[in-house]
Amino acid sequence: SSMWVAGPKTVAGGGLVGAGFGGRVGLFTLQLEFLQSRLSGSAQPSILNTGAMNFFLEKRSGRIRPGGIVFGIGGAPSPQRSPEGSYLFLQTGASVAIMLTDRLYIRPQIRLQHWDNGVFTGGYRSAISFAVAIGVRLPAPD
């Protein structure tokens, strides 16, 4: 479920689906993900495809592990090849990973996402999205 804001007009509804992977880099986990957001109502374009690189921070131990996307950045080409061209994509968010086993987890999350199709044109879309990730932690290399 998402709430989209385009200028002064609010468009309710929509959703996203995606996949990604990540690995620890110092204090952070670096995540790469690809997602597609679908907008309901009259918002154009109605489908946005994007890839993002996220810097993610999460508690490293325990069954309940709070965390979130500290900063995510990516890009999205315009699917309708509209004059606005490509989009800059930014996101941040909060989540709680719940370890189901020592390797398998589920992570409910809320994200604030923003697409900007031009600093000079002022065109943008923002969303508050709720999602659930399911993941597997691979064993650390020896």
C-alpha cells in the first residue's frame, strides 16, 4: 500500500514489488535492489522501474533486529519515453527483522520514497510505502 503525492495532488493506492541482495561493508550493509512501483489513479507515468543502492543499518544479534535504510539512491528510466526523461530515486526507511531460524528472516518495513524527474522542471512523485521482505542470511566465509 502506498500514498503518492504529485505536486498539490494526492493519489492514494499503488504498490511495489522487488528483489535484491546485500553484504556487510564495515558498519553498514550495502544492498542493491531492483523494484517496480505501480501507481493507481491518474498519476503519470503509472509504472516506475528503478534500481537502488541502499546503505542499511541493523542490529546484528538477537531474534528481533531493528534497523532501516539510512540512505538509498538510484535511477529510473521513463517507461513511456516521455519528454521528462529519467528519474532520480531516493529513499529512506525503518524496519524490524524477525529471525524465524538462524538464517531465515522476515522484515516488515516502511519506506519514504521520492522520484524527481528534473530539478528545473519541478516534476516529482513521493510515496510512503509499506512492504515485507523475506530473506536468507548466508554463512560468513571462512
